[in-house]
Amino acid sequence: MLEVNNIHTYYDLSHILFGVSLEVSKGEIVCLLGRNGAGKSTTMRSVMGLTPPREGTIRFKGEDITGKKPYLNARLGMGYVPDDRRVFADLTVGENLEISGKKPLNGDGWNKDSVYEFFPPLKEIDGRKAGFLSGGEQQMLTIGRALMTNPDLLLLDEPTEGLAPLMVKMLEEQIARLRDTGLTVLLAEQNQEVAMRLSNRAYVIDNGVIRYHGTIEELKKNDTVRKKYLLV
């Protein structure tokens, strides 16, 4: 579903990603692991089109989307949950969801009711302005907003960052439910324990370079890679 091939991404003159390549097949959860500042968020932004790569190619569902605007990628079926959440603070929870709604082609998909069924705490605060939500509530809303677009691929950037352990556990359970529905997910995460429980395969990035790729079981057995690139 997603093919990233040898991309180089810059912020102005700063070279951030160096030849990053990865693949995500339909129905998989693939995690991108690395320390803070390793290049995870830049990879996600490159895929979504927010920070287009200067070299290399990105293909989504067989189509070359390199350099395409984020709204065009969203129309193609790509959902994005940024690491800084970016809710519309002056809109209510319900309004945040409604403005993101996109009808699925087959008529059966995510809507506000199904998001509230998925995240029951959001239903209780439907009329509350998003700027007054806790970090965990904002994260649920951001994921719910992405689901409202009925994506084929969901990009989850650091969904558990800064959250209390109970909220992390709840989010992990809900992401597992998404996996069980067959949704394809690319998960960038610093919390390797959560990511490895959820994922089929893993890529490890360090200083903008993919240092390792393999199954979760292979990574669990590879103490050298985990100690060198993942332990703080």
C-alpha cells in the first residue's frame, strides 16, 4: 500500500533524512522506532506531503504521490495523526469531528457515532471546546478526526507521547482494535514496548538513516540493535 524509496528530506539547508526506504502492506501495522530526534516525525511528514522529499519517491496504492499536497493525499485515503495533535481549539469536540467527515465509497465506514462508540469518553464531552481538553482527550479527538476521513492508511506519529500510563494502555487497546478491523497503519513511536506489541514489522531509524528492518520477533532477539539505537 505504501512504498517509500530512498527519500532525502531537508528543512531549509538541514539534511534530515538520508535515503530512507520502507514499505507497508495492506492490513499491516508497521512501526518506525527511534530515539527522540531520530527522524521519525520527518518521515511521517514526508509521506503525508507536509515536508516533501527533495530526492526519492513515495508511492501510495500504486500511485506516485511524491511532492503531492497533503489534502490531495488525504483525498486518496491517507489519514494523519501528528505528534502535536493540532486540534481546533475554538471548536467543540463534535465540530472537530464533523468538519473532517468524508463519506466512504461503499457507504459503510466511520462517522461521528462510530467514533464515539470507539472512544466513549469523547461522547460525554461532545459540546466542550477542544482547547479545554486534557492531553489524552485531545489525542483521542485527533485520532477520531483522522478516522472520520475513512482512511485506507493511517499515519500515527507518537500517539502515546506525554500521556499517563492508563491513557497509554487504553490507546494501545484501541489501536489494536483498528488493526483487527484491517486498517493499515504506519506507527512512529518512541515507546518501543507498545509499538512492538502492536506491530507486525519494525524499522529502526537513527540520525535520519534506516539502521534495521525485520519482524518484531527478530527485533526482540536482536539485543545489539535495540541497545545501540533504541535505549536512552
